[in-house]
Amino acid sequence: MNNTSNVEVTALGTCNIDFILKVPRFSMADDEVDVENMTVSLGGSASNFAVGVSRMNVKVGIIARVGCDQFGDFVTDKFKEEGVQTQRLLKIYQSTGMAFIAVDKKGERSIYASMGANAQFKLEKDDKKYIKSSSILHITGMYQEVVEKASKYAKFLSLNPGTVLSSYGIDSLYKIIKRANIIFLNEKEVFLLTGEDLEKGARILLEMGVPMVVVTCGKRGANLYSSEGVMHSSPPKVKSLDTTGAGDAFAAGFIASFVKNEEISQCLQFGNVMASKCVGNLGAINIPNIEHLKF
């Protein structure tokens, strides 16, 4: 089997089955809340990103692990349906990762996650070859040890550390950050990673040599920090139904635009468009009529 890629973007990270529960309110201890609606969907930050990029007609592959179970089959079939290459989506003798996501009327989330096969991820020789043959590697939702190894082989590293990895702090992630060409964070993650507020934290990352730092700020849009200064983009107004995967959708829109050689301002704007489409629907990838979006 040929395990090298012919993709422009490779996503490496978590792959889950999401059980999304629409609830009137979050449950308290010794409490019971009726579920108004439940959606079962492909999820996980790397999955969300890969599907978003593929829908923008950019060739993308996934490096992830799923279980030898019916959910692993569901994930594989869904990726193939979405046009995501699956040579490095490996099945191992663990359960497929799962996330149980309660979403209230405000679109806020409460998440219980079972990492399953994600927790057993080990970077293999053919994974390294796949990364080397891809133009961009986007890492998200993965453990420090894996990120440390995988980032060495990236031609262009797009890093979305998320809350867990950001909480290790800038000193622990120093080598990884130095390799990054672009970092995606939200405001909370900036503080976790750098110990500073938005402006100071972004400046620290720039001084470390990261060319572009993108910080998403929810309804206020997103900022891009670079040596040329700060660029802001406001999002379209939309009623927030579910914030699950909004950051992944933003990164997918930005990177897909970037691959198509759009101006950075357009990349930022399209990231906001994708994120807005995401929060307006239940589930990270359940976005209708996405094929009609234009650059």
C-alpha cells in the first residue's frame, strides 16, 4: 500500500463519535434533565477540521486512531463520504473515542469525553512519511509527546493546541511553538499558554518567532497578530445554537483560504464565516449548504 499522501493539508489529532444532547439546562448533582433532541455525529477536533477543509475543495488527509468497532467503521465511512483521505486512519484494539456533549439554550456546552483509541496514538514510520509529503500539517487535540514528534516533520506547521495542551504552559511547549508557522488559540488558551492577557500573550508568541498568531474571540470575531501588526475581522451575526467545533471550523476556513493563496484578511474573514455557520447548527460538521460558500 502507498502510504505517502497526495494531499495539500494533513490533519493530525483526535477523532471521536459525538453524542450531542440538546437540553433546556445543565444537570446538577442528584438532578435529572430531559433531552430535547440528540444527534450522533463524527467529531473530534482533527475530524472537524479535516471535513471543513475537504468541503472547501482542498485535498486533505487525516492521521488518527479509531477502534475496531462499529463506531470505527462509521468514522471511516464518513471520512470517505466527505472526501477525506484515510490511509493513516488506523483501527486499533481499543474503543473509538466518544464525547457526550450537552448543549443548552444559549449554545453553551458541557462535555464528558472518553478518549478511547485517541489515548493510544503512537506516531509510526508511515505517519512521518505522510506528513513529509503534505504541504501543511495541522495538529489539534493531541498529546504533547505526539505533537513533539510529529511537528519535526512538518513543512508548514499549523498548531491548534486547545485547552489541554495549552495548560502545559509555554516553557513545556517551547520546542513545538518554535516550529509553528501559525498558532490558533482562543482567549482562554492564550492565558493558559502564556500566563498573560490577549495582547501580551500574542506578543510573547511573536517574539518566539511564530509568524502568525490567530486568536478567536467568540462573538467579537478574531484577531491576527504578525510582525505587521494586528488585523481584526468581525463575524457575521448569527444566533448561536451550539458552539461545538467552532474553533475547528474557523481554522479550516482560514487554512483552506490560505492554501488557495487568498489575502490574509480574506483568510481571517472566511474563518469567521465558517465558525458562524458552525455555531448556527447542532454539531460541529452538520452545516447545511456549505458547498454554496464562496471565497
